Amino acid sequence: MFYRPEAGHGLPHNPLNALVAPRPIGWISTRGRLGDNLAPYSFFNLTAYVPPQVMFSSTNAKPDRPGSKDSVAQIVESRVFCVNIADGGMKDQVNASSAALPAGTSEFEAAGIAAAECQTIDCPRVAQAAASLECRMTQVIRLAGQANVMVLGVVTGIHIRPDCLVDGRFRPAFGWLSRLGYMDYAITTETFEMERP
């Protein structure tokens, strides 16, 4: 099968959603003038080691945040955000925080997720996340298409839940949670090592 995206694929579901998988989930927490916000993004990744940097992309807008979502709007205001890494044990909380709530409604409160304060930035983090990366925004880039925005940031502080450190290595206690496309997710618990040639 070959298709041009602009011509359509003729399938019942968009295959692009599942072609690049698994994708890590950046559970982004922010604080703005309307309050605290928490939302998952599967267009997320680490982009550099020194200094450590991350990115995530938002691909829709809300009626009460023209051209944007709450996360991006609040990052533009505050210039900071936190990337929370959920393990498989928090999958239901991650999903609950994806609800399209009105701007100013805290997903922490709505989904019953405990928050803690970050140390290097004025922002909440998920208290029980496997890890949290405190970030200072470096760029917000408008991408092709309507309401597609990429946010880049430098990591200024890292929290790791103690039970996720095994023999000096980060290993989420309940496996890595990832997005596979469509409504499919995975929890990775089996891993293997390979030496680079």
C-alpha cells in the first residue's frame, strides 16, 4: 500500500498514528495565571544530554485557548514546565488527566493526582511519578498545520522515585508506559542489552 497523506488512506483508522511506536509519554505539568494543569503528550522525547533537553508537541487547540492548549498557553506565560514520567502503575491517572477540561480546572484535582512543588522552577509535579524533569522553556515553535506547536526546554532538575532505581539504574517499578497509536498503549517490563560495535 502507498498513499499520499493529503489524498487520504481509505482505511477506517489513520495508520500514521501507529507507525511510529512505541512513543514515550511526556506527562506535562504547568502553572499559569489560571492555575495548575496536567496533560499527557505522546509526541515527546529527550533531545540532548549536555545540557539535558526535551521536547514535546501539542497538536490541537481548545475553544477556550485559541490556537493552543492549556499546557502551551501556560508555558508561554511562565516559561517553565515539568515533564513527569509515569510508570505502568499510573496508566489510569495519565488517561484521566487527558480529559478536555475548561481552562483553569486542575487535572491534579479532577483526577485525584497528588502534586508536589518543583525545586528549580515555580511549577507543580506529579508527586508519585517514576521521574520528573523540571524544565525551562527555550523555544516554542509553530509547526506546519493548524495548532501544531513544539515546545523545547532545558532540564534544570530531576526527581527519581527511590523504588525506580535498581542497582544504580533507572527502571520504573511498574514498567515503562508508552503510546502505540489508535487507543493502544503498552507497558514494557522485558528488556535486553546489546553492545554497540
